[in-house]
Amino acid sequence: MTLARVSGSLTKPWRLVQIELDDVLGTGNDDGESQRWTVDGRLYSLAVTADRSTGDVDVAVSTSLPYTTLAVASLLFATIAAVVGTSAHATAVAFTVCLAVAVAALLPGLYHFQRLYYHVPEIIDVERIRITPSLALPVGGVLVIMWSLAESPLFRGLTLLLAGLLLSTTAYVVGAVPAPLRRQQTVAVFAAFSSLPLLVTTGNVGLVSHVQDQVPTSHLLFLLWALSIHTVVFLGVYAHLCRVFLANVDSFSIEPVSSLSSRAGWFGYVLAFNVATLATLIGLLTDGRWFERFTVPTAEIVSAHGALGVPFPRAITTILVVVLALPLVGLVLLWGLHLVRQVRQLRRIRVATTLDRTVESIVPVRILETDRPLAYVAQVSPWSPVIVLSSGLRDELEPEELAAVVAHEEYHVRNRDPLWNLLASVVGVAVGGRNLLVAAYDYPKVEREADRYAADRYGADALVGALRTIEGLDVSTTDSHAQFGGNPREGSFSWLFAAPYRMLFGSVVVANAHASVDERVSLVLATEGPTD
């Protein structure tokens, strides 16, 4: 049975692909137009089929296990455990079985694909991915158990949102007509990264609140230690994944889901999920019982910590409880840092720039005296956008080229892009990060329209000349890259927070929205109207 399948196109000449795959997978079976390589294991097998005439390639991971039978059995087991109301041990076993069956389909595929890409990198341009539809069965079992354990309306509402997210994601990867991944993978990444801090904190607090009156104090302390260690490990892994993503972000463009309706549905759902998670967490934190239970230095806590040889039981227990909320605390701190940086930037713009009345624009243009080439729009208040240009860039451009650059930035003001950025910065913490809102905005399309607007006003030649000049100057075109508010570098503050800051609140989305200069020039020339 096929568990996972990836299809795409070859990115290298056929002979080179054949040599590299033969070296990694062994000699393939050549039937003329196509060739097939197979690696068989005890439970799983990997098969690669490539067509030399079309350049199409298909990679499939199969198993000899009766996976569909196991998936159906796991769903039935979970349903019985939830409906009949068996013991807590049976429910835990059913939950574990469903997770194991779900992982049994995902991990082998991921492992084999990663091994293949490690040995033969950049051979396949991935376009589609499919996972066996049977995966929906154990995922459904997990959701059934979660629903049975959720006693409050808040938790059940959160479970419904999570169910929709998991099932829609599963439907996407098992769909008969899967969409290209390249255009949507970044959206999924930002959604996952924004949701994880809220989800982990809510899970920690919710689990402790659920069991605090049902288990002995000694067991509760062991649970606290386990969750605290898990949270610290999560933060380290989260920061590492942020660094890995940012290191490879240039390999694909930051583009939203193709259609407006799909984009609105996807981001609306993720936003609702994050807001509901935050509301659930606030409800748990305002309860107060769970916090008092751990901070009161009762004899049970003292004896439990004494048995472990831990001094200062009250202080240590308080630290453990605080650690459970560290993902949320970190999110709030990063949000506060972002707001402080934005306020400082706007204050310095007012102090260090001068108004230039010689540049024609409906938006005030301010000049920053620096040789560093800069051009961006800043929202100094909800009603006062300004265009900031550096004296270095102004001196390098011809008057008509400078006018085209100003017109490009002027379009952003007309389109209210700076206002959207300001709103995203203010409410970012409530949805898991500013960049989730920014990624929901179709910035690549906006940049194309801004180029078209500038070309229509001052001519394609002026804009193309400006783009070619800018290409050699490495111009910063977003306020987050400007001299007064760049992304924090790894050496500028803690390595643990630098990458998450850039991921959640930095300018990674806007900075990667621009196409290459060659692509922008081609689009401008292609859309230029007929001349007299």
C-alpha cells in the first residue's frame, strides 16, 4: 500500500540524474522512455520513477503493513474508549495507538524523502504531495479522544477548531488534485510557527488544571518537572527551526494562497484558532486555583521536593509554573520589543529627516542624510504616512527615475499598506505574531501593481532605469530594513530570541515579496501600453 507520494520535475540533465540515482539507489530498471529505482526494506519500500522524455518524476513510499485495517481499528478503539467511558488507562492507550498509527504513515515517508534529498539534492522540483487517505482515520481517533476529554465549552470549541485544521490539512495532502506546494508552503509554515507558542502554553496550563485535583501532590510535581523540561526543549527546537527556515527563505518566494477566497478562508481559520487558543489560556490563567495550589508551601510540596533533594520548594515550584507559560511570555516580550523598535524608528524619522518639497508627490517626502541607499514608506501615525528617501539614493538617480521610485512608494500609501503593517504590529500578539497577518496580505501582487502604477505615471523607461540603478546599490525598500529599525542580528541579542523575532515580527515577508530585478523589468515592459 502506498503511504506517501511526491511528484515533480527533474532539474538536471537526464544522464546526470541517472548517474546520481544509480549511485544512491542502485541500478534502475530501464524500459526505454522511463526508468525505475526501488529500495526494499522489511516494512517499507521506496520507489522512484523518472520519465526521460517529459522530465516528470514520481517518488512513492509503500508499506507491507495492512495500514488501512490498522487505521480503521484505531478509530474504532478510540470511539469505544470515548463513548463507553472506560478507564483512564484505556483512553490513554487508545490515544497512543491513534497517534502511533498516524505517525506510522508520516514518519517513514518523511524519513525516506529526506534521505533521498540528502544524497541527491536539487534533483527534483517538488510540485505535488499526497498522503494516503487512510491517515484521516487515526487523526479522527485523536480528535475523538480530545473531544471526550474536553469538559468545558472553551476546550470543546478549541477542539473543534483544531479538528477542522487537521482535517482540512489532511484533505489537502490526500486530495485527488493537489495544488503546487511552492506557492502555499510558506503560508503553512507561518501558520504553524504562529500557533505553536500559544498551543504549547495552553496545553501545559490546561493539562495541569485538568489533573490538579485528581492525582496526589507528588505525582503533580513530577508532571510539573516533565512539562517544564518539555517546554524548555520545545523553545530550543523552536528557535532552531526558525533559524533553519530563515536560512533557506531565499529559496522560495513569500506568496500567499492563490485565490482570494482560499486565502481568506485559510487565514481566517488560523486566526480564529489562535484567538480561541489565547482566550482559552486567559480563562485558565485567570482561574487562579492552579497557581495557588503550586505556590502555597504545603507539607506535601515540601516532602515531595525533599524526597527529590530539591531545596527551596516554594521558589522552585514557582519557577516550574512560570516555565510552563514561557512560550507565551516570550511571544509577549518579542511583541513588546517590536513595538519599542517601531516607536523608536518613528521618533528618529521625525528628528533626523528633513522635508523635501522639490519631489513631486501626494505624500510628504522626507530625506535622510546618509550615503546608504534607502527608500520606504513609514506610518508615523494612523493618519500620517511619509516616504523616506536617503540623500545617497536621491543623488544616484536621475530626476525621472527618482520620480518613478517615489510613485512606487506612493502606491503603497494609496493601497494603505503601511496602515495594514501598523495594525499587524499592534494586534500581532493576539494572533501569534505580526507576520501571520502580513503573510495573509498579497504583497507580491501589491509590489507588481506598484511597479505598474509607477510605469504608467512616468514611463517604463524611467522605472526600468531606476530598477537597474537600484540593483547595483542594494537598496533597502522596507521600513524594517531601514537604518532606524532593522531586524535584530544574531550577535545583537540572545540567539534564542533573534530568529523567532524575525520569524514572528521581522520583515521577512515584506523583504521577500519583491521579485528579482530581471523579473520586475520583464513585467514592466510586458505591460507597457502602446506608444504613439
